[in-house]
Amino acid sequence: MTNPKRILLVGFMGSGKSSVGKELAPLLGWRFYDFDQVVEERVGDTVSTIFRTRGEEYFRGVESDVAEDLLAETSAVLATGGGWVAQPGSWEIVPDNTMSVWLRVSSGVAIQRASREGPLRPLLEGEGAEGRVDALFQIRRASYARAQHSLDSERYDPHELAEKILELIDRKRDQAMKE
């Protein structure tokens, strides 16, 4: 793939998907969409409230609809929810002309970052949050690893990560021109 039609950012909560997407989209002259934000707009409530009042199954259904709609977009940077890639069939609906990038983060750093962000994340509510987060992180790791590329989001800030993704695109173009 020399010229991706969209870039899909995947990773655990707190990995920087939204921050990197907001940096990357303007550099490409593309639009940015955050799955969780679009879910909130459609439902009219926060992700945390949706989980608490309607349950995860309802949330995942709306998230799945959002994913289908956004993956049809072109010239778009998409930040998935942390659990979307682990849902059955998620990777199968990603079009071939999509560049996918896993923003890697350890579960400990993910908890620190997510705790500093605004509204409480559903995973962090209640006792035993650290154990739940670590277990879920281990379960989802294989799903994140299906991405074409991975970058260390602990080593680089969002702008640097956006620049690294641009370098990946340029490298792919250069390789294609040599072939």
C-alpha cells in the first residue's frame, strides 16, 4: 500500500490514539475521528455513563456501527476505542487500503495517563482496577499486534509519533517506487 486512504490508530486506553490523531490529521490535511467521541455524540452521553446505564453490549453495538461508518471514510485518521480491535470481526471490516498503527504503552503507564484525563474511564472504576486493567491488557495485546506497524508511545510524544507515522508513509512510497 503506497498511499493509504485512511490511518487507523489502535492501542490500549491511555496510549495516545486521540492525541496522536489530532496531531497527524492536520499534517496530512485529513479529518480526524475518535470512535469514542462519535459514540458519545450519537448516544448523547459519555462512554462511562453508557457503560454504567446501558451496559457494555449496548456500547459495543453502537461502537461497531460507528466503526463501519468511519472505515468507509477516506482521507481520515481514526482513533479506535481501546477495546474495539478485540471485538469479533473488527479487523475483518478494515479495508485493505488502511494503514494501521499500534501505539504501544504498558498497562502501568496507561493507568497513569487515563487517571489524569477527565471523566473516569469504566475500567478504572471500583476496587481492583489495576488487576482488571492488566488482565485486559494481556488479553488485547494479540489484537493490537495485528496492526501493520507499531510505535512506542512511552518513548515519543504525540507530535513525534505523528511525524514517525508520516515517515512510515514516505518509506512505503519510496519502496513502491523502487519496485
